[in-house]
Amino acid sequence: MRIDLRGVSFSYRRRHEESRQALTGVNLTLHNGECLGIIGAEGAGKSTLLHIMGALQKPDTGSMMYDGNDLWKAPKILPMWRRVVGISFQFPEQQFISETVEAEMLLRVDSQGNPVGISTAADALRMLGLPSEQYLPRSPFSLSMGEARRVALASLFLVRPRVLLLDEPTAGLDGNGVNHVLASLKSQKERGTTIVVVSHDLDLLAQLVTRVVVLEEGYIRIDANAGDLLTDAERLLSFGYDLPEIVRIAEHLHTEGRVPERRLYAVDELRRILRSGRNPSLQ
């Protein structure tokens, strides 16, 4: 599976107001099983790009190709794409339509059209740190932002999409919630799911993605390997970001001679190094 955006531009038009350009000439290729992070300032076009990738909005110009087929010019391809893609919005309550979490989750069908069972829904909630007996009876509109976000993600995971498009999946979550989301996304990644994550949480991206795109005023300014960009303090600062905390820790350990090189380290890897108290190159 391959996704290509070619020369994509999009503007928002409102009655009696001047149109606002959200994306301009975006070219982007995403390969099967790839994990991509998208960052940029507010209003850079990140959510718009995600919506176009999810076929929720049609570009004004340019095309979105799915395995060589233009989604908007091949009538049979568009519904096929929508069956294999799952999208999580920045405001999760926009996804809810049912009176209870249980009813919301049981609305889902998997990619083969099979209905979701209650035990499967309960397992999905537990994977994200939400006890099913406590959350299934609740109204989704009574949940906190962090709870609602995790319920929305659990609902997506139920249908096992081939592509996940996630808008700020850890916003509003405490450390425990972030850990559950990260673990579930790593599981999706290991399963071969293609993942695109819009996030200001660079520590999340540092532990998950292999590639990062920086959007600025609707243009792609950088498309780089995650290990190169997320360890480059100068380039990140030019776009208003600090180094991820995990990179700062690795930099400190490198200065002390406890890690042999400057690169992205997994959290578990750094924990082993800290516990051992030795330079891994000497082990």
C-alpha cells in the first residue's frame, strides 16, 4: 500500500470572509507500515492535511493517490479507502453519537464487516487503561477530555484499520494515560499498521515515529528522518520546539560518557543503561 499526495492545496472559504489558505503544493509519500509524525505551529495546516489524507476534505488542487489511483477520480476507490482508514480528531467528542460508551463501541464493524462483540470492546478499553466495567455504562459526553480521547482511540483500534490518522492523541492525558496510548500505538505499529500522528508531544514522536514532517503556513518545510530532526536542537528551535526530554537525557549521558553516541534511544534502553551504570559499548 502506498499513499501519495501530489501538489495538494486547500483553502477554507466562508461567506462574507476572505478565504484562508491552509495548504499549498503539498507533496508527500507514505509507504505501507510507515510511522510518520507531523509537527508545526498552530494554524500550520496539520489537521487539514490529516483530514485530506482521511478523505474527509477534497483538495482544491492536486491529488491524493491510493496505490496509484486518484481517490477523487475513481468512484470505487474512495469507499475502499474509507474502509481501511481510521481517524481520530483533535476534539474526540466530535466522534461520539451514542448515549453510552458500550453503544458507541458496538456500533463499529471490523474491516470485514463483522460486528464488534462486547468482550472485544472491553479488551480495547483495558488496553488503554480504562476498566470496562466502569466505563462501558457511562455516557461518552460525561468523560473528561483524556478519558474521551482514550475511548475514541479504543473505538478505532476495534476495527483494525490498515491506516491510523491521529490528531493530538495524547493531549489532555496524564503520564499514565500517555504510557497506555504509546504502548497501544507501538502494538499497532508492530502489527504493520501505517500510522500518521499530528502532535506537539515530541517525546511521544521520539519513541514512535521513524520520520517527521514540519509544516509551516501550509508548506512542508522539512521532511526528515526522526532520529536526525528530533536530536537537532537548532533546527527544532527555529520552529519553536525544544529537544524532547528523552533526547536531553541521552545528551547528558553522552556528556558523562555513559552512552557512546548522540541518537534517539528507546526509554527501556536508557533505563537499562542507567541501572547498569556502565557504558554500553563496554558491555
